[in-house]
Amino acid sequence: MEYGEHDLADGVRTELEASYVKHGCGPEFWSTYQRVLERLVPPAQGTARTRVTNELALIIEQLGIVRRAQLVPPRSARERAR
């Protein structure tokens, strides 16, 4: 993640992995995911939140929690698709 030290990405990865080991891919895991996302970037942060959401999705994919992560396109791409 680009929000500071490499330790942040490692910490997020560890937290998500621990939640997955404990809860599987059930609702509690996804609650942990939402808490991590909100802690990193508040909902009103727009582009930054999209970037972090995509980075978390890739971490989840790398951990094997999902087979293929669906990434959120940047706002400009969403507006062109309308």
C-alpha cells in the first residue's frame, strides 16, 4: 500500500489473513475487511478510497481468499461508461 511504510501493508495482510483463518470467508471476515478499509480511508475520500479498495482486493486475491478480485474502475472510467 502506498500510505506509508511497508509495515502497513504487512499489518493489513496479517489482519485479513488472521480473520480468514478464524472465520473463513463468512460475514465476520468481510466485517473485518470493512473495518480495515474504513480505518485506512474514510468513505468520503473518493479516489483514494477506490485505490485502497483495489489494493485490499488484490491482497485478498493473493492470500487465496477469493479466486479473482473484482477491481473498481477509476471514477473517470465509470463516467465514460455511462
